[in-house]
Amino acid sequence: MVALACFGFFVMVLPMYNDITQAREDLAIRRERLKERTELVNKVDQLNSEYQKYADQIKKLDKLIPEKKQADQIISSLQEIANQSGLNMTEIAVADSTKQGKTSNYQSSLISLQLSGSYSQFNNFLKLIEQSLRLYDINDITMSASGGAQQKAALNFQVKINANNIK
């Protein structure tokens, strides 16, 4: 009878016990995976809310260095700045984009401006360029006297500016 009980234990109870033990181990593993995934979802939600906090600043950065060349916006903003400063823009030219280098993340467009007006107007122009949301790099400024006798205080300015955008 004892032999029959031992045989019944090994044949019926032991496999059920092993199955229950394996099921408990699988359940513990799945609970751990669920915990990890819940933590990841919480982390994504936290990062999304943090991104939303900085959304306005990200939009400002997009205006500083946009993703596209936007030559028409560059021309209109420079024309508006010249008008605000009282300068007369006689010529504007935008050269094709040039790559800054293999390691650089930016492309640069060279803009050549011909302006005429007084020195104080030009100084105001430079201040307005500095205050602009778009980031401009002034490379070269050439100043010359106007040729006409009636325009004694008028000066001619040639300005070369780089406007950057992301590659």
C-alpha cells in the first residue's frame, strides 16, 4: 500500500506540483515585465510632459535656426529691418547654400545687401539685426560716401550676412 501511495505521488502529485511551480515562476516573470513596461510608459509620459513645458522655447529655437533655407522670409525680414531703421535697400542677393563642413549640422546662405542712408540709420539697422529672432552672422561691412552733391550725409553700405539653417 505504501508502494502504491509512493507510486501515485510520483505519477500524479509530483507532475502537478512541478506544473504549479513552473506557473508561479512564469507569473513572477510576467509581473516583472509588466512592472518594467509600466515604468517605461510612466517615463514616456513624464518626458512628454517635460517636452510640453519647453515647447515655446523649442519654437523660438526653430525661428533662430530654421530647418529650411526660407530665402523669401530672410529677404522680407531684412527689408523690414532696413525700412524700420530708415535705410534704403537698393540691392539684395542670396547665394546658394554652402555646407559648413562634414561635422557641422548647419548650412549657410550668403546674403549681400546694398544700403544707403546715414551712419546713425545704419547703426540702428545693426541693432535691429541683433534683436531679430532669426540668427544672422555679419561677415563684412563696406562703407563708402555717396557720389551726389545733394546727398552730403548719405552713405552707401555693402553688408554680407550669413543666415544659417539646419541641414
